[in-house]
Amino acid sequence: MNVKETKEFAINIRKETIKCIGHLGVGHIGGALSIVDVLAVLYSGVMNIDPADPKKDDRDMLVCSKGHAGPAVYSTLALKGYFPMEMLNTLNQPGTRLPSHCDMNRTPGIDMTTGSLGQGSSSAMGIACANRLKGYNNYTYLILGDGEIEEGQVWEAALFAAAKKLDHVIAFVDYNKCQIDDYVENLCALGDVAAKFEKFGWYAQNVEDGNDVEQIAAAIEKAKAQSGSGKPSVIVLNTVKGKGYSKIEGSLGSHNMPVTDEMVTEALAELDEQLKAL
Ligand SMILES: Cc1ncc(C[n+]2csc(CCOP(=O)(O)OP(=O)(O)O)c2C)c(N)n1
Ligand SMILES: [Mg+2]
């Protein structure tokens, strides 16, 4: 992985995410921006994919279980050439192929429909089982929110994954400390997330800065080295909600907020400064 290019890619994903949500006027900007760096790493050569053949049968697959982060995934896919950049301006408009939440039947490059929190975890395990039955050696990547993992279904899927030795599953927890209307700690404290997955039979890692592409890439490499151990992998990413646009970073209000033209201009200027500083 070329670090500078991946950082550049992440900033460009952020720019497109903010532009398309701004074009619509409102959206889940905080949780979209917090997963941009993991998306940048996955789509910078980690995943075996072909934008010209989005349904390639033995591709690596991504389930963005926190489906409300769709705009970040769409921006990534557009920049990779899955569909024209102009399509981003149709986000959540009538007839769009880019609904606010991920939909595999509408968007090229989206591998699973998500939005009902928790369900993507079970879908990912089903995908991993199916791929193994087909004899493929591909990976299933899963992105979960920290609030999302309070859904019991996530732990049912975690139990199943370990029991079935799904060691080609690599899950990420976007630990941005915030959920819809309060901090995770206040609503239902999670404790040591990695230790909990470990007790469920997973190989677990903590990434201190979950918005650092190098730390993320190193953790994925270690997770991949576990393939064959029988253990699924989880990587807990300590992230910042709204990362990249200082006005909203770490704020609960960024969950689903109005994004004005002025905000877009301000955010893009800030991101351009970040690009220059690379
Ligand atoms: C089953 C279900 N319950 C409630 C919601 C509404 N909802 C959407 S996002 C969200 C908060 C999720 O928090 P977290 O997973 O931390 O998301 P992030 O911080 O990454 O945006 C909730 C409750 C939903 N989409 N699905
Ligand atoms: Mg969260």
C-alpha cells in the first residue's frame, strides 16, 4: 500500500461524502466520515475486486452493516470507477441508485443490503459460509458500529462465526464512542470490546488510531495471517465521529444533520488544506 496515495484517497472520499450529503442537504455525515480510512485501505489494494466486474464471483466482499454510512461507501465506489461520479448527486433522491442506506439490488459494488442494525453481521457470516462451500479463499469484510454491537444479533453471529471456523471473516468495529442520541458509554457501556470477541473465540486487535491508514493496514495484515487458524478476526478501530471536518468531529449532533452549502465550502477548504499538508 502506498501510504501517501491512500491518505489522499481517504481525503477525496471525505470530500465526495460531504459534497453528496450537502447536495441532498441532510444525512448521516458523522458515521460516514468515521469509517473513511478503513474504506480507503480496503479499496487501495487489500480487497480482491474488479470495478469493471462488480459481481465477479470470487471477489472479496464488504458488508457495511452500519448501512447509514452508505454515502462514504458510495463515494469510495465512485472514485474507484464503479459508476460515474455525477451519480453521487442523486443520493437519496426519488429513483436513485444510491439510497441513503446500502442496497445490493440498486448499487454496483454494494455486496449486501443493510440499514437494520445488527443484521449485516449475520449476512456476512452467511456470505462467508457460501463462499467456503464454493471452494473460494476470498475474504468477507464487515463494518459494524459501536452502538450497533449492542444489538444481540451481532453476538449470535459472533458465536456462529467462531463455531463454524469462519477464519476468512474480518470484522471492524467503528468505535467512535457515539450513537444516535447519546454517547455509547452513557447508554450501555461496552467495556473491553476486543476481549469480549476474544472470549467468543475470535482473534481480536485494537487499533489505537482507527483513522490512521497505516495502523489499519497493519492490523488487516495481521488478521489475514490468522487465516487457517479457524478464528474469525475483529479489529476495533478507535475512531472519531465526523473525522476530517473539525466543526463536527466527535459531536453527537453529527449523527444525522443538516449540511448547508456554507458547511460544504468550509469542509472542502479544510480537506484541501489536509491534502496540501500530505
Ligand atoms: C435495528 C435498528 N434500530 C435502530 C436503528 C436506527 N439507528 C440508525 S443509526 C443508529 C445509531 C447507531 O450507532 P452506531 O452504530 O454507533 O453508528 P455510528 O456512530 O457509526 O453512526 C440507530 C439507533 C436502525 N437503523 N436499526
Ligand atoms: Mg458509533
